[in-house]
Amino acid sequence: MNEFALIFRNDFHPETGYSPNKLQEIMQQWQVWMGNMASKGQLANSGTRLGGDGKAIKPSNVVTNGPYAEIKEMITGIIVVKAGDINEATEIAKGCPILNAGGSVEVRNIIPIGAN
Amino acid sequence: MQEKELIPYLYRTEFRKITAVLCRSLGIEHISIAEDLVGDTFLLAAETWGLKGIPQNPAAWLYTVAKNKAKDLLKRNTLFSQKISPQIQYATYDKNEIEIDLSVQNIQDSQLQMMFAICYPGIPPEAQIGLSLRILCSFSIDEIADAFLTNKETINKRLYRAKEKLKQDNVKIELPSENEIDKRIENVLTTLYLLFNEGYYSSNNNAVLRKDLCLEAMRLTHMLTENETTNKPAVTALLALMCFHASRFEARVDSDGELILYEDQDISLWNRELILQGERYLNKASTGDYLSKYHWEAAIAYWHTTTNNEKQKWEKILSLYNQLLITEYSPIAALNRTYALSKVYGNEEAIVEAEKLKLDNNHLYHCLLGELYSEVDIQKAIEHLLQALKISRVAADKKVIKNKISKLGKLKNV
């Protein structure tokens, strides 16, 4: 088994414009999706959700607010899954509820510690 | 109680008490001597009581004999110098004044300290669990072998190596320090959790419900809550979990000793007092900044005790199982989670997920599919149940599966 990072991208505040019921529904979809993965032992790391506050530090200690060229591109979270290969990881990513909410998922292979 | 039942009963409850006290008196390097000594005491009890009848206070009889045997052993100079290390020979023991304290308080202290000595990170987890089952829970080597699905020789070797390692590292029989306790207590809790499960989901064919084991596990867990150092939120959460499960003791077996599934239980037999007790513990456990898997499991068990809102109940249970699995994967949690999924989203959706679990060698996996298919495709349901029957090793489970098959068979023929 190899590990792959699923990187989620979406609007700056994806939750704005949703009713509490809709929000609840989205949360539940995420939970079921994550639960489905976890129950198959595919979840290597439940990762972390990222908030909207950001600073970017560039060479010469130039600090800017938010690193985002386009607000759609903001990284909203990351998890790590176990899969045989990148195609299998991509199949897992296809079930991600973010795809129904205007967002996208990027699948990346993880280089094991100690590899060159 | 007849002698035939009394001795195994006393072995279960007293072996570990006397052994813990003797280990503490003799030192960690002499666990095997302590075990043998207590074992001999029980042998003598079996011989003597068979001839002379059961003494008035059988436990006190055992204490006295074990104490005398320990004193004799220490007094016998040859053995003494061979087996007991020279530095403690005269330093610790005045041969005429050997004190083996079998008071309630010292038994309690000794057991608590032994729990932590055994759950020493220097020996592998399965050895810690095995040794705990032996010393703290009076398990026989056979029973430990059963619990680990292996044979006697493997367990004997494993325990021998563990004892050697404890001796070699000169592990102290004492409570760990404040900054070590969180790490060390995890192993202790795993062992107590296994002990409870051994009683609750007994693999022993002769006794469906070994209530005693569950109560012992609860007692040991409770002992941890009584000590300030060991009274951690995860401990209280585990105790809450045990209370919620134990509340269904009376409802989960019928008069013939056969298992009754959760769905078919008579709710009026659930023990309200234990449920309330569990709620109190769960509330108490809600402190600190870390949620153990026992918190999730206790919360799941809590929702199982509720009856007023089925929809809300299963949504909560599903959500908690998701979080439990995200914290820590286990096949059993995955199967139970899929059952909860069927309760919230229906059997067809749950079947799709269940079939991706790939737990073909687990009889409970086929039981689950049998259950899910029984409202969708009876033929498939029966096939899965037959497969479950083929691979199940637990007599009580086999009976439940057979009943289910015959029920479905009748439905099919209508």
C-alpha cells in the first residue's frame, strides 16, 4: 500500500450562502465519506481542515495576507489515504463531497521518509 | 456452592490477589515462584477439601496456606539461596518475621502496582496483555491461548520471555510517575477492555455469558478510578462503556442460556441503574483535552441504551462510528458502522459499502451481509449465513446463525 495526499480546494468561505440545513447535510456527507474510507482501512491520516486566515512569507521576509492568486484555489484541507496506486487513490477522491459544492480535489503521491 | 464449582470460582477471584501480594513481597524477579506457590495452594485445596470437606471460610484458608507456603519457601535455606537473590536474603527478610500482608488494602495496592509493572513498555503489547491476563485476571494458559487464537506453547514462551525481561530491567512494582502515566495506562486499559470482552463475547463454548469476567474487569477498572494518580478520563470512559454493555446482561440471554440479539431484546430487562451509572461516568469522563477511543465507544454504547427516537439514535451512532474509525480502525467497528449505515440510509446502500470491506474471513462479516440481504435477496442472505456458520468458532454465535437460517428458509418457502 502507498500513501497519497488528497488536497481539497474551494472558495474562500464555502459555507456562505448555505442554509443551516444544507450545511448540516454537507457535514454529514463528509462524515459518511470519511467513515466509508476509514471502515475500509483506507484512511492513513484524517488530516486537517484549514481556515481562511493566511499569511505568505516570501524571500527577504516579505509578508503578505493570503497567498491566493484566485480565491477558488484556496486549499481548504488535506487528508492522507492508503491505496495501491494513484488510479485507486483517484477513484477514492471521486467520492469526495467537495465535488458537489464547487470545489476540487488534487491527488498527489507521498514520498516515503528516507526515499531519495 | 459445590466444591466442583467453588474451586474454579475461587481460582478466578483469589489466584490473582494472592499472586499480586506475593509478587510484591518477593519482587518482580520471582513472578513464576509466586504463581507456582499459589498454584500449589489450589492443588492442596482440591485434595484436602475433597477429603475433609470445604472449610468455613475457603478464601481465608487459601490465604493462610499460601502465606505459610511462602514463609516455608523463604525459610528453606537451600531453596532460598538458589532462587532468591542473596541481596534480599537477609536484608529484607528476618527468617522468623516474614510478613505477607493479605489485607484488603494491601491486596488492592499490590494489584494496582502489578498492573503497571506488567504493562511495561519494554515488553511487547501482546506479552503485556498475556501476562496481565495471567497475573491480574487469573487466566489459565489455555484461556490466554484461546483469547489470542494461538496455542499453549506460544503463550508459555511469550510469558516466560516477558518475565525474563521484567527481571532483567529490574522493573519496580510501583505506580509510574505523573508524566509516564498517560502512556502506560493505555496498555492497562487495553487489557481490561479485552478482559471485559472475553466475558461479554465469550469464546468459551460452555458458558455463554461469563458475567464474572465482566465484573472483574469492571472492578479492576473501578480500582483505577479510586486512585488519584490513575483516575484519568479514558479510565472513566471505559468504565462507562462497560456499564452500558453490562446493563443488557439479563436481556441478552434467554432461559436456556442462548444469546438474544440486541434488536430482539426485552427492553424492560435492561438494567436502568447500570445505565444511569454509565451516564454518570461518561459525564465525568468529559474533561481534559483528549478523546480516547473509549469515549467514542462509550458514547456509541450510550445511544444503544436509548429507545425514544430511533432515527436520531442511529444517526448519532453512525456519526460516532465514523469518528471512532477515523481515530482508530478496527474490523469490528467497520462492521458495526456498516450496520448503523443501513439503519440510516437503508440496506441497499449499506450492502454496497459492506461488500467493499473485504473481511471475507470474518464470520461476523458474513452475518452482517446475511442480515442486510435478508430484506433484499433471501437466497444471498442464506448463502452468507452458511458461510458464517462454516467459519465461526463460537458455539453461541453458531446457534444464532442457525436460527436465522431456519427463519429465512421458512420465509423462502412461503
